[in-house]
Amino acid sequence: KVIYRKEYQVPAFLLERTELTFELFEDHAVVTSQLHLRRNPEADSGAALELNGQELELLEIAIDGRELAPDEYHRDDELLTIARAPAQCVLRCRTRIHPQDNTSLEGLYKSRTMFCTQCEAEGFRKITYFPDRPDVMSVFDVTIEADQALYPVLLSNGNPAPPEALANGRHRVRWHDPHPKPAYLFALVAGDLHYVEDRFRTCGGRDVTLRIYVEEKDLDKCAHAMDSLIQSMRWDEETYGREYDLDIFNIVAVDDFNMGAMENKGLNIFNSSCVLCRPDITTDAGFERVQAIVAHEYFHNWSGNRVTCRDWFQLSLKEGFTVFRDAEFSADMGSRTVKRIEDVSLLRTAQFAEDAGPMAHPVRPDSFIEISNFYTVTIYEKGAEVVRMIHTLLGPDLFRQGSDLYFERHDGQAVTCEEFVRAMEDASGVDLSQFRLWYSQAGTPRLVASGHYDAGAARYTLTLRQSCPATPGQPHKEPMTIPVALGLLGTAGNLPLRLADDQPGGETADNTHRVLELSREEQSFCFEGVMEAPVPALLRGFSAPVTLEYDYSTADLCALMSREADGFVRWDASQQLALRVLSDTQGQLAADSAVVVEPQFLEALGALLADPDLDPAMVAEMLRLPAEGYLAELAAGQGGADVDIIHQARQMLRSTIASAHADLFADCYQRLVTSAPFAPTAEQIGARSLRNMCLDYLALDGAEGLQLAQSQFDTATNMTDRLAALQAIAQHGPDQQRDAALARFYADWEQETLVVNQWLQVQAAMPVADALERVRALLAHPAFDIRNPNKVRSLIGAFSNANPVNFHRADGEGYRLLADIIEQLDSRNPQIAARLLTPLTKWRNYRGRGEQMRAQLQRLAAMPTVSRDVYEVLDKALA
Ligand code: ARG
Ligand code: ZN
């Protein structure tokens, strides 16, 4: 059944208060609710009371103390309807559920020894009958009763009252959350947990107790998350004026979790992979991820909880804004340019692909079948880009005024994306009416730029043209407002900018930076006083989520790479140059002719490696060739991708770079040796990243490099260096060295689940001939467990997304393997099953493979029962 945004109706009843009691037992739980209901004055006065509920055993239902007769309510698989409820009443309801058997990891379930919940988006309805929609908000009083020895810690949202001992070794804790919230922000945890504690004093003088709850063995892995939390709280006060609003803030780490983490009010629940850190088991990327996700969930306290979504079509209201907030936080904590590069890489590989495929949808979708399928890179990452563009168009000061107005105006409300844009408009006076199209139009806009230099008039004219491809249900698109940040590069640096019809004064002191607003299909911008033919540096900082075409010469790209002021453009020029070289190489391989690599490209890379004054983190990013998945995505638009040629071309280019610059890589590797004790600081992370990039090229170049990798593997004391060495050996080493290193790594870390998951991932991504057989064998290894989403992602997700030559094996076995797993998972955990389908939905992109991919989709569609989640993806992919 398809749900449409335009069919939104206000709830018939509002909730004044919710009282919940949970009695937890080993084979079931009983949930008792008392809902203090009141008819919504804004709803149709005859509308029925509707309560959502799934897989519930109803034990009792009463209104104002009187048990309902069977003909006073109606019940189906999803809804309990009471046609004539009093305008004001207390509905009492008892249900029995079985958290121990809940494999969907949605609602109340058991992860190892603890009970926990995941209610967003529609999990609460698997706990009890309830108006499970984000625009029904209430104050919650929660009582939890459980065995005292097995579950000494009982947590929920808000503040606790002192615990009470009960008969039979049981105990009880009551929690009160004074902030009205929708059911999706409810949380409960019960387990034998230990905690790390710290404090934070807010700008308004509130003393907040901060706790991170984990299993005892993980107590020494919480320090970084706690630091990150404190940094986030301070940053949100300083940057957005947002103060925390309860006396306690709890985080709990859970091993079995469908997503990264969840922002439940005052009780954030985290996938343990997104909170636990220790230098010997966590890579730098892991440290950065923990910092970003802790911040993301904390920032939701305002952008999501205090101001929430009216309905799930507005999901990007909280997710896009919060991703933008956490990205800016990470940029402030570490390297701004590198953070931007990482985010744009994700956007280009995953989001542009989604926008060009069968699942394309606007940032504010018009319809869905299963909302869980819409926690997408479009809602999150493109949504964040849309907020970033507003920030660019308004400037930081007006943007802050807009966000202040938004929070003030809508505190305690459930609102829409429209309210967010309106607050930005009202505070700034900027008209965003055309800009709103970014919320309603799917697809990645295409920007074509061309320049004309008139030496006699010292005038440079830049012409920009926009278009947007058709997407499912949207054949025709209107031109949008596109902020194009730019500079003009001359031989001695960036040139001062003066537009012909200009008001005096620019945006930087030296007047070399502008943001142009493209709003028509085609527009020309005329710069005066340009004394030499410039190279345009377009989309500085990636000012809009678009593809850009400009006919740069190789020399232009080299100039941008070495002299442009904007770090993002410098990196982007290196990528464009690499793409050009890769496409030449592919052509040469396909034509069976000799491969010749553009010397200017090799020279430019050599210059980067030789310059010790450059930022190592930037150099590492510029040496990283575009991923095979991205190359396939680009080729899809040009007659279909040939995975084998793409892989060969990329490998060949990497080998050529490795041997051309063997000495520079070795020098650079040695130069970056440090004796400083490990710290996940931007400076150290940058140095390690370039050093390990050098190691990878060195190992690719031959025995000497492999030896270096082996010695780094044997002596490394932090996981970043150890895993990088393992990866270099696994990717480039001879079988024996590789298998020995993998065995050693497993023996060392068998007891640390998160490290074992990395080990699974390395093997799943190895481009060796028998990778698929290895993955099949690992499915039976004690380290694997299909019930745990992290393990499924590490093995199956990595195989199908990060091992293109093996996933796309000519015999179709890669596709069959993925479909086998999805078939097994669909009845257990539909959310994960649907997510795993993504690579198969791209069947139209692959030359010579599409039919085999499609056959597996059809096989899944023919299963006797298909979850709603998987059904929706199959339906759209096969349409
Ligand atoms: N709101 C969470 C976050 O982004 C994610 C929840 C995902 N839930 C789901 N059913 N997919 O921080
Ligand atoms: Zn979020």
C-alpha cells in the first residue's frame, strides 16, 4: 500500500500523557499503557480513534476503567480502531510481546544479554497499541520491572526516581520525561551494564550527568565518545545557541542494531561500532566516525526532538539539518577540507547513483510504501547539501538568525520542511521560493559551464547552463537556484573579481571569491578588469550538489591542482585529471593497444609527494584514485559499465604511479615516521593517512614494499597502521604472506568483535580470484552470525559494494550469493534485507550482466512471502 504526502490528515486524538509499565521476563514481556486522550479540536469531530499495533497479543483494553466489549473496537494486522471514544478519556491497554524472539531489531528486542528498543520510524507499534505518528506528542511516565540480578540497570527517557526492590528478586525503576515527545523517541534499556561518567555544566548553569553504559569488558573503550559528547555540547551552545535540557544524558552501546545510532530523548542508543573506541582496536576513520555520530545524535536533541517532524515525508527536516550540523562540527574539530572531500565522495558515489536509479526520490518524498526504505543518502546527505546551500545563500549570520527563529517559533512542535525554509526567509529577507524546488525535484542537476576571454576588453564571460534529468514520476524539471561559488585563477594566483553590473566590494578581503546565483536555465556572468586569461575555479567547497562539465585542458587542471586557493577545487582537479587518464587507459585496454599514461598527471602527483610543506591529509586524498564503483556509475551513463576493464585500468594506473614514483613514496613514507604517542588528532590522522597511502603504492610495486608492509604489520601499535598494513598485504601480497597475516590478525583479535568485523571486511573486499568462495566459507565461520547486522554488512555488504570484480563475476555467482543471503534474511530482518538489495537495483548499469542481476531480483520477487521493505525495492527496481 502506497502512502502519499498529500493525504496527510491531522490526528483525531491528541495525547496529554502516556503512562507505561514494562514487566520483563525471560520468555515474554507485558506492557501496560494508560493513554490520557483528548479529541483534537482541529480534527473532524466524528473521526475514529486509531491506534497502531503489530504482532501484539491483546490482554486487556478498557476506557475510563470499563473493559471494552468486542464490538466496541475493531482490530486488523496493523490498526486498532475505536469508532466512538469519549472526547476526553483514559485508555488502558495490556499487551504481551516476545522481545526474545524479535529478530527484526525493531520495537523491544534482546541484544545478547540486554533488552533494548529501536522505535524510529514505526517500531513503537510493535510494543503496544499507540497513535504511532510523530505529530502525536506527550509526556511519558515509564515504569520498568525486571529481575534485579540479570538486569540491575533499568533505563528510559528523562529523569529516574529511586529504585524499589520487589518480591522474587525483582526490582522497579520509574522514569519521567517532562518534554513532550512522539513515540519514535521512546527508549528502554535493561541489562547488566556498567558505565563511564562525566559532567557538563551548560551555558545556563545546569549541571548535567553524562553516562555511557556498556558491558563491563568495554569500559576501557568509552573515553573518546565521552570527549566527543562534551565537545558537541559545547559546540552546539557556541555555534547554534542550543543548550541541553535534562539533568542526565545517557548513551548505551548495543551490539545488534540496524543503523548507526538513535537520538531517543536523553537516552541515545548506539550501535557499539559507532561508540566504542580504543587506539589498538579502532582506526582513525573509526575515531572520526564515533565523534561524528555522537555529535549527530546529540544535535538531534534540538533538530529532531525539541522540534520534530509532522510526518515521515519530512524526515530530511531533521536528518538533513542534523547531518549539516554534524559535518560543520567535524570540520571545526578536524580538517575542514578533508571532511568536505570525504562527504562529497560519498555524495557522488552513493547519492548521485541513487538519484540516477530506480529508487530516486526528492529530499521530501511524495510517497512511499515502507518508510524504513527512506533512510537514504538522498534524505540524509543531499538533504544536508540543501541546508548547506541555504547557509551559502544567506551567509553565516543570517543563517544563524534563521535557525534561532526556527527553534524559537517551533519549539515543542511537529513541523514540515516548509516551516524550516520559511523561518530562514523570514529572518533573512531572502526569497527562497525558487530554491524550494530542491525539496521537491529528484535527480542530480547538470551544470555546463563555458568561458570566453576578451583580452582587448580585459573581460571574462562565464556562461552557466543547467538541466536536470528525468526521474521516476518526474519527467520534466524546472530550473533551480544554484549557488556557484567561484574564483578565477591566474598565473600568479587568484585574480580580484569585479562583475560588470556590480556593486563594489566582494566577499573576501582580497575580493577573489564570489557566490553566483544561477536561477535561469542559462545565464552569463561578465567579469571586468581581468588582465589575463583565467582558469575558472568552479563550485568551490562544492557549493551545490550538481555535476559540472567544463572543458578544462590538462594544463588547466594541473594549474588548479597546484595553485588554486580552495582545497576542495584542488582535490577535485586531481580527480578530474585521474578520471581523464583512467578513461584513456580503459580505451587503450579495450582496443588492445599499448597503455600510455599522461606524463603531466604523473608529474603533478610527483610534485605533491615531493613537497613536505603541503598538508599530508590533502596529498593523500589527491593520490587516491576514484573508486571503481564511481567509475562504473559514470560509465553507466555512457552505454554501460564494463567492470573488468574498469578494474584493470585502475590497477594498471596505480601500478604505473607506484613504479614511476617508487623513490618518492619511500621517502615520503620515511619522512612521516613519528615517535609521538598515538592521538586521533587531525595532524596525526593526516600524517598516518598519507603514510599508509604511500605504503599501499609501495606494496603494489613489489617485494620491497611488501616487506615494509609486513614489518609495519608486525610492529604497529595502533589499528590504523596495523589494518593498513594488513590491507596492503591482502590486496597485493602473494597467497602465503596474505593468508599468514590474516590468520595472525584473527588470532590476535578473536575476542574483539569490532576487530573481527574488520577482518571479515578485508577478506570480502580482496580482488583475488577465489574471493567469492572465501566469502561463502566465512559464512560458516564462528566469527560470522547472520543475526548480527554489523557482521552482515562487514561480509556481504563489503563483498557486494567494495569488490566489484568478484560481485560481478561473469558466471553470476556473486549475484546468486547476495540473493541467497537476502532470501534468508527477509523474514528475520526486512530492514537489513532491503538495504542489501541496493547493488542489484543497479542492474541497468552493467554491460553484459544486467540480465543475470535482474534474474536474481525476479527470483526474490517470487518468494512465497516478501516483506514490505523488500517488496518496495523489488517493485521499483523491476519497474
Ligand atoms: N534517527 C536515526 C539517526 O539518523 C536513525 C534511525 C534509523 N531508523 C530506521 N528505522 N531506519 O540518527
Ligand atoms: Zn539522524
